[in-house]
Amino acid sequence: MPFASLHVDQSGWGCVRVTGPDRIRFLQGMCTANIAALGDGQWTRACMLDAKGHLVSVFDALVRAEDVLLLCQPGVAEATRDRLARHAIMDEVDFELADVPVHRVWAAPQDVWSAPPVLAPCPEPVAPPEAVDIRRIEAGLPLFGVDVDDKSFPFESPLRATIDYDKGCYLGQEPVARVRHQGRPAWELVGLRFAGDEPPPDRGSPVAHADRPDAGHVTSSARSPVFGPIALARLRRAAAEPGTRVQVAGREAIVCALPFDTRPEAG
């Protein structure tokens, strides 16, 4: 079955508008992505961390001639603004919550990571929230407060794609670099795929592995029109290898790399 193209309205997710002559330099030191490398109209996904490398926000940074728009994940815009303001001690930079019309077109799971934000009202038909969440899970995009939280590290999930290891110093950089040199992290956010057509296990369902009864837990789940019952799960490293078979609430599942893949050999 082909993927349905979705018009995804993100206008209500939350936006922080950053202005002032120091805005690029300041943001460069506050997030994992290379903001300084972006030109007018370009964007990148980024994470903001605390000093220990834990996640505190996930947003898309859109650079414009007069400002930078931080298009936040749902529910984190106000906390993002407040945290940025606390760190702006000697910087000429200002932050305000902004109402910005924004949408994206997600024609396939990969577009969840690559589709640019369009600063205009979402055209009809607007995808319902259930369809948006299914596509997000198919793509393996973690939501802050759902799949990741303030005890998570960016390298434990596909959010590792936001990390620029060559950009220079930023808040939380040292623990991130240390884990990179040590090898794989202890935990990993992965996909799970279930046989049959029963609803997938609920969020929080424990995941067991032959070598680790406490292998992890489900963080999000959905019934995909393309993949059937699927889930995102936070698993210990021993159980997180793609192709591994695990037990979830009495059902067998296969660990999958993210995004979920339509190729037969991908499970």
C-alpha cells in the first residue's frame, strides 16, 4: 500500500522568535545543530541540552534576514523561551512567543525529517492528529515528553542526526562527545513491528528479551496502514539490534531500524 500524502498543520505547536544582533552566535552555543552555517531561508532540526547533555527541547531553527524562528515540538515553546532567556546574560538577543502559520507536506516517512516548513496556513485537507502521529512513528521522530524527556540524551535516538560534531562548543557538548568516543550508548530508541492486525501494545508496555527480562518499554504505538501494528520503544543496548525478537505484553515483535522500511528484508 502506498503512503498517503499528508498536509500537516504545525501552527499550534509553538514558536519562539529570536531577534537581536547576537542571535546567531548565541543560538550556536545553545543547541546541537550548526545554526551559523544556515543562510537566509534555510532551516535545520536541533536539540537543546542541559549541562549534563540531557534533552530539554527539540525544535526546527529557521533562519531569516531579521530573526530566527524556533519551530518547537508541541508543548515546549514557553519552556524553550524561558531557558534561552536565562542563559542570555551578556548577549544582545531577545525572545518572544510568536503565532506563526506553518505547515509541512509529509508524503512519506522520510519527509518527517526533511520536509521544509512552509510559513503559510495549511491547505485542505488538513491531516487529522491520528494520521500525523502515525506518520511520525513510521518516521521514528521522537516527541519530547513522550518518547524522550529530560533524562534522555540525543544520541540514544534518531535525534542524533541533529548533532554537528564539528561546529564547536555548545551547552552539553562534553557528555555528547564523550559517549561518541566510547561507542554505542546504553539505551536506544528503536522501532518494533508486530505480526497480525491486533492493536499494538500501549505506551509503557514492558519489553522483554531472552537475555534481559527488563529490556525496556514502549514509548509510542500505532497501527500503520503500510506497516501494520508498530511502536517506538526505548531498549537496552543488548536488545536494540535490528532483527532481534522481543516480547511485548505477551506478543512477539521484531526490532527495526528507524525510519521503518518497506523493503521485505527490513521486516
